[in-house]
Amino acid sequence: MSDKQRFEALSEFRYHLRSFLRFSEDAARVQGVTALQYQLMLHTQGFEGRDWATVSELAERLQAQLHGVVALVSRCEDLDLVRRQPSQTDRRSVEVHLTPKGRRTLGSLAIQHADQLSNLAEAVRKASLIADA
């Protein structure tokens, strides 16, 4: 495979990735939240066997600084999307849980993302074929 073909494939992948992200940003905005607020809600549900996340885990998943995530959690609390709860097992940790409103908002956004995610998955599949070539 030539360099030009690799660049074309990478460009196509980046286009699909950016299209997915743009869709996600717009869908979140229509629901009255920011893309980061949507991602924070999503990541509270991203750990097997539990339906909450610590602020540190959220910072890792969001690839953000801890103090920025604390502020983001506060904004989400103000919108009644999440609530903080002291950890039962580690008093140094705070768990972030979805509220009923947060659960409804996340559920609606997840449904909207299903088709777009399929398109992105196909783009990833094609890009991985090129990477293997």
C-alpha cells in the first residue's frame, strides 16, 4: 500500500471520527447539556458491576485534570444530572451517581448515538484493515 493510500484512509477515518463527535456535541446540546456533561454521565455508568464512578475515575476517562472534573461534577449537580455520595468503602473517595433526570437524559442520548456508532465502527474496521496491510 502506498503512502498516498494510507493518507487517504487516515483522512477518511478522521472524517468519520469527527462527524461522530460533531453529532454527539449537537445531540447533547439539544438535550440541554454540553458534550462534556454527556460524557461525564456516560462514564458514571462505564464500570462493570456498579452504576457510579469516583471523581478520579471520571478524570481518567475524560482525560482531564481532577480539579476541572470536580467543577464539571458541580455543574452537573446544579442541573440535577448527578449527585455526589461519600464512598462506603473509602472515606477519601466520593462516588458520582446519576439522578433520575440524568438517567433519562443519558438514555435518550444513548439511543440517538446507536446509528452513528455503527457508522463509526465501520470506519474503524476499514482503518484497521489498512493498518494491517
